[in-house]
Amino acid sequence: MRFDLLANAACSLMKPTPTDHLSVLPAPDPIAAAHSHRLLQHIHAEMIAAGGSIPFLRFMDLALYAPGLGYYRAGARKFGPDGDFITAPELSPLFSHCLARQCQQILVQTGGGAILELGAGTGTMACDLLLELERLNSLPERYAILELSGELRERQHQTLSQRIPHLLGQIIWLDTLPDSGWRGVILGNEVLDALPVERFRMTGAGPRRMEVIWHGDDLPEALPETFPETAQGNLGWAEGAPDPALTETVAQIEAQIGWGLPEGYVSEYVPQLGNWLSTVAESLTAGALLLIDYGYSRREYYHPERTDGTLLCHYRHRVHGNPLILPGLQDITASVDFTAVAAAGRAAGLALAGYTSQNYFLFGCGLMEELAQMDATDTVRYLEQVRQVKLLTLPGEMGERFKAIALTRDIDGPLCGFSFRDQRDRL
């Protein structure tokens, strides 16, 4: 989950209440509105070619990843106070310092190697992680960043050049995953939540895929000037025809959780998770794939009370539940089914080496020891560090909402991040 900066003053950072009132959303400026309209034209053309509607899976893919237009493929600023959300590495360097200790242990077990970060955001985590590894005398052979966004690549290079110029020669950027032969660590912080999801609704006749449809008139030449009442335009929801693959997937989910999903229940899953994880696993010859994100075990994910799924949208530090507005300008995310991640990892030939909540992971990686080493007489700085620790670990903040999972190949021994409490039995 992304952080909502403006709605959190009197409530938990990690559980902002999605608003049902679009009036709280700021209107996009003319340049952003024109960009969104170009993406909407692209989506509209695909809808017409497909007969009037497309699966939400495809809509989310286009909204986030359409070349040059999607949220993660265009130039809008996403991270930080000037963007749409803030992630844990930007909240506190303590997060990256702890992660560095886990990476150090894995690199020792592989006899050296490299680190690959999947989507490096602003580059903040890479900076803090490398500085801590340097302090620990455990720098990797190289640090690679796989980044799709040209704007983010530029921002990452600027951040790294300014903060760690002496290490810049060890950092490379990749366009695709490396071929098999990667030895070391592959990191993904808040990557899984942005994988496109298939959304479905339970009906009296079984599950139906939720599709996005264009109602009524042709696409206007520009977005309506009235905002946000007309921000959704003519996009709407429709139920697709029966689909055997969807029916089988939902039946498998129900069999595993032990109850039937009731009529009217809406949720989602990631059809491409297995393929995605298999592709990542093919790169890893020896080492660990470490993924940190917000989500649940399968029984928690499809809890009877979670009747409207887990989709959330983030726009200018506001959180809401309507993915059909502002295409290309807002992030669309879904919580992670970590049971599915573990199963996909095993199917790809990886071992499940650990699963736990973020607070326990950070404790296992020495978070409290690092806090204890700080000078408590420097009251202002120390209290700021304590505040950061609370944000990272309290159950009402990031502590339990976020999880860490490790999938390994050809390394032995327990990982420190899961030594405080390993919760693999919950999967």
C-alpha cells in the first residue's frame, strides 16, 4: 500500500480510508489531463476493436504499462511528496539498512554475487542499501536495476550520482531480466501489487469476469472540463460471459480456503503471476528472490468480509477505490496473495525459505540493535528515529500489513530476516 500523506494527520499511515467522494481529488492540470485523454483514446480504440469492452485485466495493464502512456511508462512523478505515494525506503533509511544485512547474509551463502533490484523508484533504497553494505565491507560485485520508466531511470541516476558518486561505476541499468546465471539477490519492494489482476464477481450462475465497457457516445475530443463529477467519462463495468479458466481458478481458491464465495462477492487474482515468477526464477542460478509488499495469506485474502476485493488507487496522496478514472495519472494496485506467490515459486523450482510480516522481518535483520546504537542524548534526532521505527513496525502502520517472502535456489541455512518469527505455516 502506498502512503497517503494528506489524509493521515489524525489516523494511521497504513490504513487511510478510501474515499467514496471524488470531490476530494484535485483536478489534473491541462498537460496531465491531455496525457490522460491520449491514453483514454488508446483504450477506447482497443475497446472498439474488441467489440465494445475489454477485461479489467487488460484495462489495468494499459492504464499502468501502455508504452509512453501508462502510469509506469510515462514521465509523471510518482514517488515522494510531489508524487502520489511514499514507500518504506523513502520513509526511513533504517528499512534499507536492515535489508542490507539480509543481502549480506545471502551474498555470503552464495560466495559473493550481485544484487538486482526490480523497479528502483527514486533510487533511495539503492543508495541506502549500498552505503550500508559498504559500511559492512560487503559490497556486491555489481548492483543492477531493472526499470521500465525512462523518467524514473533518469531520477535514479541523478539520486545515485549525487549521493554515492564513488559507487556509481558498480551500478548498471537493465531493460530486461538477465539470462540464467544470476548469483546473489533479486529484490522486489512493492512490485507484486502492480501486477495486473483479473477481477471477478460471484453470481448465481458462478463467477463472471468483470469487464470495462464504454457507454453511449463516441469519445470526446478532450476530457470534460467539469471535474471530478465527470472524471470517469463513459467508462463503466460489465459482466463477461462464462469462462472455464476463471471458473476453475475460483473453484481452486474455494477448495483451498474451505468455503464458498457468496453471490455478489467481488475479488481478484493475478493470472500472470506464475509466468512472471517463472521468468524471474530462470535468471537465478543461486541465491534468493526477496519480495516485500502488502498482502495476505489466501484465507485472509478471500475472507468472507472482504466483499469488494482489495483494489486501491493512489492519486496525489489521496486513496480511493475507483480504477476507471484518470487513466495514466493514478496508480492502481491490489494486495498480494502470498499463498499464490509461494505456490508459484515452488512451481518455478525455488524453495520457500521464509515468510513473515515486515515488523518481524526488520527485527530479525537487527532493527532494534541499530536503534540502540544511536545517541539518545541527541534528543531530536533520536526521537525522529523512534518515529520511523514505529511507522515501519507498528501493527496499525506498516508492521503487519506488509509481508516479506524469500524464495531461494541452491543456498542452505536459515535467513536472518525470518529468525524472529517465521510464518510459513500461515500460507
